[in-house]
Amino acid sequence: MKDSTVLEKSKNILIIIAVNLAIAFICLEALSLAFYFINQKQFFYTRTKAKEQVVEDIERLGIRVDESIVERLHPFFGYVLKQGAFPNEKLKLKVNKHGFFSLYEYPFIKTNNKQFIIGVFGGSVANNFALDEYINKILSKKLQSYPEFADREIVVLNFGNGGYKQPQQLLILNYFLALGQELDLVINIDGFNEVALSNLNNKARVEIGMPSVQHIQPLTGLASNNVSPEVMSSIVQINENKKQLKAGIDKLQTCQVALCHAVTSLQVKQLINHYQQAVVKYDTQVKQSNSDTANSSIVYIPKADSVFEDAAAFDKMASMWYESSIGMNQILSSRKIKYFHFIQPNQYYPTKRAFTAKENEIAINKESPYIEGVKKGYPVLLSKVDDLQKAGVNIFSAVNILDNTKETVYKDACCHYNSVGEEVLANYVSSSIIKVVRKSK
């Protein structure tokens, strides 16, 4: 009798525990559903394959979870992307053998006489402009609406990469022309990197004309025979963080209940913090390693004797940018190829634009290392526009083109635009090209 009573009590306790666990799960699931709806603006159980908020956060921070070190030193361009990196099966995009995201290998050879090849040069903004399928359609459709391009098949080739700044565009243009690349028109979208990243070069006492110190210094450090154990340890830690991040992102896609999604999202955010801390630690160690082994590195990067004062530094940046654009125009003009130069908009250059609440949250970082370069450098670049126009360069200042757009146009705290901003830029670029082409007829 006692045994049956004890058994009954145990059974009741288990039932109570099970009921309490079920209630706890239901409550946590309800909270998780609310958490998901607030962040994603849709119900969890009827969610589409829209991009997860945490994934957008990762992309906004520039974190690549599918590769460790994706850049490679290049003997002419400074650095390029690793061949085959980031393949996109849907768009058939990948990094070609020359280190550029493209649908094609270079040099691209025309397959028919109606093809009209547009080469796009610059940094990451130019890269995004050249690769966006929707933007390509806008550009092509707008150009083809005029008789000059009506029967042409527009082919856009990307020669831009993140962090590229003059004279890299000039060097890349010369190189591919020497390889026999045909071009009918060239678009150069720049300005931001020329002042924001060149300013960082100056502060690091690296020659202003050298590739971005943010990109080249870590690579030259790794290429050295004297990489410190601390740097190697940091690289291992960063790679491990990336593996964990990728696993977390993959798990988000397969969660069947909101609680799983909420817990995994919090874990991923914690991993992002660990990753950022590891990167800061790595950067510090690389700088220390580079200063300790500067004279023994197998890669030579010219150092400046001292840090230039702001006035002299920005004059030098603007002069190099001016001469590079003049050079591109002269080379292309001699081959009867139209050249169009656009100064890109940036959130840190003061205009009349009123930022949206979202932009104030994601696109403005008061601690950004780029603010000083943009605020002090853009006015100097813009002061050269008249001289470039007088020299025959088709140059356009696009710094104000986003001012009248009330929607969010910036997608990160650096310099990049969302689809709305990209469309505004595409319309401005195509309209400017048409205006010049029609005027020259």
C-alpha cells in the first residue's frame, strides 16, 4: 500500500513538473514570438525567407563568416580578393582570376558588335554599383531609351574593390588596357576612400599614394617571415569565432520554434561581440608586430618621414586624385573612350539631408575613423572640380543627390547605400552620361 502511495505521489509531482515546464515553455515561446515580431516585423510561424536582422547586423559590420582572409597581395594593384571567394550561384557571380567580383573573366571579349562595354572603377561603392543586378537593369534601360544606345547590349564590368583609391584606378585601367580589354565607356566612382583612407595612411606615416593602410598593413604583416605568436593566436581565435558565427546563422534558418530562434540570436550577438574584441586585439598586435619587424619585412611599403599637417596632407590627396583622373581621361580620350567621373555622396559630408531615425541609429557613428578625412577632405576635392572640367574631364559631384530622398538610403556607418540609395545614384549616373553624349552629338 505504501509503495502505491509513494508511486502515486511521485507521479503527481512529475505531472506538476511537466505542467510547469509546459507553462514555462509557452510563456517563453510567447515572449520569443513578441521579440521576433518586434525585430523582424513579421510573425515567426509564417515568416518568409527574408534576411534575419542579426545577419543584417553582421553584414553592416563588414564581418565575413565564410572566409578567413579573403584578400591577397597583388604586385600591381596592392591587393585583390581571393579567386573563387563568395560564389553566388543564383547570380553566377564570383571573384575571377584577377581578383574582382564579376560574371566574367578578364579581359572580356565581345561576342557580337552590338555589345557596349562599360567599365566601373573605384572602391566598394563602385563595386556594389557594378554588381547590383537591379542597378544594372536601371542603367541599361535608361541608356537604351535613347537612340545612341537603343540597339546596344550593355555589359558592365567591375574593376572596383573595397578600399581602392587613386592611383589604384589609374593603374588598374592601364593594366587591363595593356591586356587588350575593350571598353566603350568608363565610370569612376570615388572620393570617399581618397580622403578617408588616405587620411589614415597619413596618420600611420604610410605614403598617401600607397593602398589603404587598413587593407595593406595586415596583409604585409602576414607576409612577413616574423609574424609573432600573438598575431597567429589572434588569427586562430578570429577563425574560430567565424566558424561559430556561421554555425549560429545556419541554426537560425532551421529553428522550428521562436524560443530556439531567440536563444540562438542572443548567442550570435554574443559571438559578434567576441569577434569584434578579437579583431581589435589582432589589429593592435599587428601594428606592434609591424613596428617591431618593419625593416625585416619581405614586402616594402614606403613610409613618410613624418605625419603631414592637415592642410598639406589634404592638398596632396586632392592633387593625386586630380592627376589620376586627368591621366585616366587622357588615356581613354586617346582611344576615343568616354570617361565619366563621379564624386560619391557620404553621410559624414554635411549637406541639407535630414537623416531618418534608422539612419541615425545605423549610419552615423560619432567614433568613426572616417569622419575627419571626409569633413576636411571633401571640400578640397570639390575645389578641384572646375579645374577638372576645364581640362576636359566629365566630372560630376554627386554629394547632394540624396538630399531630397526622405527614405533611408544609407545601410552602414561607413559609406554604403541600400537599394533606395543605389537607385538614386544609378539614375543620376545614367542621366549625366546621356546629357554629355547628347551634347557631343
